[in-house]
Amino acid sequence: MMDFCLSKACLIFCTASCSVKLQKEGLASVKLVTIDEAAQLKECESAIPLQLPGLQHAILVGDEQQLPAMVQSKIAEDAEFGRSLFQRLASLGQEKHRLNIQYRMHPSISLFPSREFYDRQILDAASVTQGSYDRCFLQHKMYGSYAFINMAKGKEDFEKGYSPRNMIEVAAVADILARLHEVISPYKGQVNAIEEKLAKKYSEDKDSDFCVSVRSVDGFQGGEEDIIIISTVGCNGNGKIGFLSNRQRTNVSLTKAKYCLRVLGSGTTLINSESVWKYLVENAKARGCYHDADEDDKLERAITDALIETDQLDYLFNFDSFRLGRPRRKGSNDPAKSLSGQLASLSLRDKPETSSWLSLYRVLQQTNVAFGRESMGQVRTESLVDIVLSWSMEDVLNKNLYKDKVNQIPKRFSSTTQYLSSFINPLIEETRVSLCSGIESVSQAPACEIMSLKVGKGHKPPGKLCYVIQTKQTADHSNENGPYEPEAGDVIAVTDMTPKCIGDLNRPHLRRPYLIAVVRAPKDGGSDTIPIRSSKPIERQRRLFGVYLMNMTTNNRIWTALHPEPAGANMNVIEKVIRVDSHVSSTCNRCLSGENMTVVGSDIKDMIRSLELNESQEAAIVKSISMTKCSHTPSVKLIWGPPGTGKTQTVACLLQALLKLKHRTLTCAPTNMAIIQVAKRLVKQVTDSIDHGSYGMGDIILFGNEERMKIDDHDELSNIFLDHRAEILTRCLSPSSGLKCKSESVVCLLEDPEKQYSVYLQGSQKTKTSICLQGQEDEKGEPLLTFKEFFSKQFCSKSEQLTFCIENLCTHLPTSVITLDKLLRMTVVLKLLYSFKDRKKNVYELAKSVVGRKELIQKLKLLPVRSLPNFFCVEVIKDFCLSKACLIFCTASGSLPGLQHAILVGDEQQLPAMVQSKIAEDAEFGRSLFQRLASLGQEKHLLNIQYRMHPSISLFPNREFYDSQILDAASVKQGSYDRCFLQHNMYGPYAFINIARGKEDFEKGYSPRNMIEVAAVADILARLHEESIKTKQKISVGVISPYKGQVNAIEEKLAKKYSADKDSDFCVSVRSVDGFQGGEEDIIIISTVRCNGNGKIGFLSNRQRTNVSLTRAKYCLWVLGSGTTLINSGSVWKDLVENAKARGCYHDADEDDKLARAITDALIQTDQLDDLFNFDSLRLGRPRRKGSNDSGKSISGQLASLSLIDKPETSSRRRGRRR
């Protein structure tokens, strides 16, 4: 009977697996199978009904954006065993018929999932947009149709060790339900906790007046309720949310509510997760749907009770964070004292409901009011700006102010708290010294006149003094760098005059005491005002000036990083680097001892091989990529790149591989120049490798200060610079100038060009009878266009604007938005537009061709207009671009949510960070993380082939600093690397030129200089310049000195005689050692300056500075100095001089007659005659013939009549010099 019924039925319903029963012999065949929820069915399960006898057609109904089939095995899941046939076909481009009107959700609820999961292609039915869908269930603004309720307090724990729960969210759900409704959670542990809390208090019967159903996400697939409450559970500092991040589960959770959707969770945790939940929270904030739980008093009370019940007192009572909002009146009650008295008698063993606890809680409530209603548990730390503004001028100038507070920074740390706090006092001391330096040089500081002064936002005297100022730059208050305009982070002295000395900053006897201010933000372009915060009230004077002292932006950022928000800090990598063992980047055990981490795709390997890297560079890249594949354990890798070994090239190639893998990566460097160089190299490599113009650049972002980065000097970076990108996208996404507008404008012209021409004529107030008379003029006296001219002009203009939008959207939007299929559609349109633009005659043919117009219209309508972002605010676009980018470049960054791996590329043998304070320097404040880890034995991957220096140059630094581990590349050993720039054997690839005569002096009392070495440098440069002109060789020369005084003296001597432009045929760059870090030149001349009898050479003895100096030259390195002084120093320079002597590279300056003559002239000009005329040292070259003149007697006769007061240029001195 069953078989008979099955064989005669027209419609048969069964599960997919039960359909096997229809495969019996004798049963009538089934022609069509319809599989509902097909996206939730494993493809192998679909094979059961698809094999029915006689089956010809199949209809799959589903949504791959919702829950897939359940797969328990992780191995099977990774093998795509759970993928449905629906999903696979859709991913291959199979056409899907979309049902595009939703009838369930209030528009406020559908807005985010429609945008996030369905590219805004789902419309709201009329029924859900009616007023009847606006239901008010609870009387509070946070309980509207859609809300994210931020649960900042509390923490997650694990039920039975495996499924997380959050008892504070449980309490919140119970409280809301007590006043209402319906719940979802992704975790079974949370479901159990909520059910236990509710204790079957509410009915689950759909027919009852009030029913509550508590289920996991999977249990709600296909369901709907009037109100949904989602409990996200996760609440931690690192943004870890487990499988809550699954987009499909998120979609199901967000689309089950009809009238109201309430999402409960930790906003900070979800933002740090870098998942779809981050965008949900940000979207809620942007829409005004984000609410803190304590906005509702009843909900706050329920949370507080739960915190007490669960002993989470650290969130409830945080006395260290209390700050009084205002000074207390004399005799007023001090709630802090009241609290301390209560706590003294309170036992933590007391139950939360005891009277002692309740009494304390009431006191806390009163305290909260007295302290300005600050949130309980919110740590308020004094800022670095607060500290700087609290200093008196005597404090700033006091070198011992923090001497007893700055402790040695250890190499090993027991906790993140110890690690972060160890840098705080050294940072304060370094800031003090920087400010002290600014005050001491105030007479040379740039200044601006303050034209207006008003009380600003946030002004709360006496603690917070905020003003807004307007400034004027005038020539008489400028320095050599031009007019001064205060920037964000600048510390300025506010005075009634431009100070000529330190005393002008502090004149209390004139009621003008020391007063400084910090610029809080950059100038407001709209009002041209600058917000500042001052140390004292500013009284309006007849004239006021702002004098630059320092900028503390970087120090403020460091301060923020040292004081992370408890709930928002990502300590994954920090916790890794503070561990005392020497293997912080050891392979994760869960990655099978590295077996599956070493698997790098063949396409990536092929790309790496194509970049012509050496083995050490390739290995560094492959190991780094393998490390990033581990999702279990944070790790830190060190890549050791000595000078010339291709650090920048290696980093750029690594980033190119990570870009291909779509691995979101931030690249930082200490300076703008360093990050610019890496970004330029990466952009060049990516540009050379991409197939579709500049498509893909949208995945790369460089951001920072445009002026300081000098972006205008680097055209190749304009396509990735964030400010430029936001400006372009604002135009391309704008309703009035964007792609949608411009494409519709072209379509409108093509659909009915005659009508457009008619509108044009009507606008010109001409009748239709006159339209064909070519050359006729309109009322303005301008020729009236014929139809052909009109169409050609309009089409060319509109298509040019459309082309601009398409090209820039393809360039600047990330590939996650402009996918490859969208790019191809846009490229087709571009090619068509270009074809008409290149052949202008065809434009009119297009006007006459209905078929041609229809084809172009069809292509234009396929442009992905609807899938583009629908915002065009510059700041929103910047945030969007940053959130979607794969590679981000900047100079520095704070704590990054979700960060798991760090790669440090550097060389601790080169320059460390600059530290001005001797106290901070002695405390190891300038030590890098790279250096500390290396000193603890952390493994470093060495790049072991250098491509910069001639082997004669690399020999000494390789032996001295790198234990001879660095090899010379074949390219630097070829004959083409042997360059002869000057005709003398002392000017070979490597030489130490001994300048024995002369002496050091001190420019302005602090920086040494040596004018004899200055003269020697100038002479060598003059002859190099002559040779460059004569031989037409392009030469770049770098002159390095460790002392600013010598740099200034050389620059003054050269008087801008030579170009510093790298593109010129002969360029000269004179800089300190620090200024040459990362640079290279054809020839390097080092002026060591020091020349004394005791071997004192100051910080010239610093090994890291020496290494940098010696490794900048490509073809020739010439070191100028006093051999005797350097040998007596007992430093690395002693070894260098002795090594030069052993190699035959040591030369006395007077071996070169021209150089000896230049030195002699300098000795006379600087009155160093004791070095010039030393008769004890005179030795005749050969015995004199009997009766010949005795030149010694002749000279002594000259000297007897020579006055030392005579100027060096007098004839008597010239004669003496010649003799």
C-alpha cells in the first residue's frame, strides 16, 4: 500500500536521507526534486535524492550566508566536507535567483545584515515599514527596535571547562526578561546558565501570552520571534571571541527578530575581535544605537548585584582610579575616608547580601555622585600632559628631578604590569630633558603672534584650562625654517614678547610667570582656530606670542601604550616578549612541531623565487609566512639585517607575499623616511607584478603627516596615501559626482540623445525649426551646436568623468569591495569608452546606431553601483579604507586588536634610539626590543650577503661587528666595482688619511670641530667635482661626522657650492652619523674631528655609530683623522687604524701635495702656526752643498721681523709660508 501511494503521488515530502526509499524498483520515476535549506545540507547528502531514477531537474533553495551543515571533525571540516552543493555552485558563479524582499524584520534590524551579508540587495516589504511595526515594549530609549547594549563590566568563564558563559550578561538578560521577552546565545554554556537563572519561570508555549525560548544559534535556524536578545558572552582584553566570529552564525542571530533586536556584549572585546562584530558595534555607534548598560538604572542595579554575587569585586571597587572632580569645600565629607573606614571593618568572607556589603554599596553610590558620576572601575590615569603642565620652570631645569625615581630597566620581567611600568619614569625624565633643551635654546626658537584668545571646550578651572587661539605668522618671528604655525602636540611658551634668553620666560616680578601650553589638536580648517591647554590661566595682554619649545606627540603615544585600557589592551605579543626564556618564538606544539607551518603554497614560492633573492632572504620570508599561519600561539621573529644585506628588499618581498595571501599586516618604522623607503619598494614590486593596471592598490595604505612625509616628492605613493585616497573616493562615491551619477548621466544621453538635444535647444530658447541651421547663434551670441556637435561634446565630457570614477574606484577601493568579476565588468566599460575617445568619428556613429547604444547601455547597467559603499564623508571613508586594507604603513602605532605575530627587522649593531637624558640612557631607556631579545639569546635569522660595499670597505666592519659572517655578493666583487675617482694611491676603495696637524675646538662651547679636517674635506670635494666634470662621471658623495659642530663648519665652508639633489651629476650630502642611518653614497668621507694628546674622543667611541659610518660607501671610503689620537683612544678606532696600517691603507695627508697645500693654508688662516712652524721637526731631504744658503737661517730671520699680529694674508706671511 505504501509503495502504491508513493508511486501515484504528485508531491512527496521527506528528508534528503529518506529519499533513498524512492529508489525501489517499480516505483514511478521522479522528474523534479526540490531541496529546501539546501545550503545546510552536505553535498554528499544531496547526492541521495539527486540519484533518483528518471530525475531530470533539481531546484536548490537556500542561503549560503546562513548556517552550513554540522561537521564535528575538524579534519573533515578543513577538507570542506560540510560544504553544500548550493554553496559550491554559487562559488563557481552559478546564477542564483534572489528573493529580494524581506517580510520579517523591522527596517532598523534588517539594515546591518542586508548591507554586510547581501550587498544591500534586499528590500524591506511595505508591511514592515508601516507604523504598526514600531512596537514599544519597554520605556527607555535603549529599548527601541534595534540596540547594542554595551556590557563593559564582568568577565567570561567556562562551564565545565569547555563552553564559555558570562554571568553578568545572564543577569542582564534575566532583568530584561523580568520586564519582558526572547533570547539567543552562540554558546551552550550561556544557554544553560540563562535557563538555570530563569528556572522555567516563563512558558515556552507559543500559544501563551508571554513565551520565552532560550537556544543556541543553531537551534534558531529558520525561526523568528517578536523580540530577540543576543548574548555574545565574550569579554576579554585580547578580542578573542572564538566561533562567535563565524559570519554565518552571526547572520542567523541577527535576522530572527521581527520587532526588536537587542545585542548584549562587550563593545571593546567585539571591536578588538576584528570580525564582523567589530563592524556591527561601529555601525551601532554611527546610527546612535549604541548604549552603555548603566544608562538604564534598573539594568545597572541588576549588573551590580551580579558582580557582588559572582565576587567580581575588581570591576565594582577600584579605589586607585578615584579622582575628585573638583576641590572639596572645607569641612565637607570626604567619601574616600568613609570608604576606607567601611573597608577596614569589612570581611571579604561576608556574603554579598549582608548588611555590611549593602552599607558599603550605598556609600559607593554616594561616592560615585561625588566623583562626578564616573563609571565604577574605570581607571583614570594622570596623563603625560598633566605632568608636563604641572612642572615649574625650576622643575624643568632641575637635572636631578627624577634621578631617584628612574630605575634600571631589567632584561626580564615577571608580568606585563612590571614591563609597562618600568618605562614610565624614564619617559617622564626624557620628556623633561626635551623640554629643558627647548627652553635653553629659546632664543633661536620659532614663534607666532597670538591674535585672539577665547575660553575653549572643556575649560574647567583650576584643573583644566582650555583655550582656543588664532595665530598669525610674521617674518620677524620666523626662524630659518620659515613662519611657525603650532601643530598638534607642540608645547609652546605663552609670552608677551619674543624671548631673547631663558629669563624672559619667567618674570614673576612683572606678574608674568612661566606659562606653557600644549596644542591639543591641529588647526580647525573651518574656523582657523587652534585648541590649547595651558599650565596657568592666560590673561589677555596687549600682545601675546607662542614660542615653540618641543613636540610631545610621540611621547604621548608611548604614554598611552604604557597605560592600556584594562578591557581593550591586546597583550598577546607583549606577554610573549616578557618571558624569561630565550626562545619566545619557539614553534607552536599544536602545529605538529612546525610540520604544517612550513607549508607555503607553490604560487607563493614561485613568486618568491621570481624576485631573485638569495637563500638567506628567501628563508627569512618563508619562515615568516609559516609563522603567520599559526593561530594558536603568539610569536616574535627577529630578522637580522646588517648593512647592505637587503633588509628593505626582504621586507618588501615578504609584504608582497602577505598581500597575496590577504594577511592583514601593519608595517611600522621609527622615521617617516624609513617607512617611505619600504612603501616605495613594495609599491614598485606590486606595480610590476599586477595584471590590471593599479587594481589592488586599494589593499595597501600609507598614512601619516603628509607634510612631514613629503608625499609630494614621492609621486608613486599618491595611490596608497590615505588622505589622497579619501579625497578621491569622496568624489567618486558622492551622489552628485560619483559613479552612480555619472553612469546614469551617460545612460540617459544614450537612451534618448534626441530628447537631450531638444532640452539643450529649449535651454537656448530656440525653436525646433532652427535646429539644423549650422552656424546659427543663440541669444548670447554663441554658435548653436548641431546635433552631431552636441552629442559628441556631451558624450566625451560625460564619459571622461565616468572614466575618472571607474579608474579611481578600481585603484582605491580594496579588492574585497571591487572583486575580480566586478573589475572585469568595469574594464569592459572602460575599453568601450576609450575606443570612442580614441576614434572621435565613431562618437557620432554611436549616436546614430541604436544597436551600438544599446550594447553600451547594457554594459553600463552592469556596473557594480549598488555594491559600492554608500557614504562619502572623508573621515568615514578613511575608517572604511583602514578597516579593509591588507597592508598598512605608518611610523608608529598603539595596541592592535587581534595581533598575534610580530616580525622585528633590524640590526642592534647599528644606531639605537636617540635618548637625550643621561639618566634615562643609563637606565637603558633607549634599548630596543630587538636588542633585548637578542641579548637574551633569542634566535635571529641573519641576512648574510651584502650588496653595497666594495670588499675592501666591508672587510673591517664585517670582522669587527659581525664575526666575519657576512659574505660579499658577486656584484661587488666584479671589476666594475673598482672605481678610480682621483689619481693618487691614497684614494683607492679604502683609506685612512692621517691628518696629524691641527686641533679640535668647540663651536659655541658644546660641539667639537676641526677646521683643518674641514679644509681637507673641501679640497677633496673640489677635486672630485673637477673629475666629475672632466670625465662626465655621475658621482654622489657623503660627508659624515659624528659632531654637529663639524657638520655645520663643513656646510659653511662649502657654502652650498654643490647640489644635494640625487639626480644631479655631482651631489654632496653632509650629515651627522644619525642622519646617514639607512643611506648610501658612491663615496663616503668621514671626518673624525678629534685631535688631542690624550686620546679622548667622546661619543665617537660608540661602536654602533662607528659601524654606521663605515658601512655607507659603495665604491670608496676615506677616513680623515688623527691616527695618534685614535690609537690612544683604546676604542674600536684604535683597531681600525692598526688594521689600515696592516693592510697598507694608512696614508699621511702630506703624501698628496695638493692636500698638504690645502692643510697648510688652513693652518695659517686659523693661526695654528705652532703646527705649521715646528723647527725641531724639520729634516732636510738631503745634505746641503758647502756654501749653499741655509734656509733655516733665512726663515729665522724672517720670523724675527714677523709680527704674530699680522693677518695671515699679509705679504710677509705669504713669503714665510712659501719659504
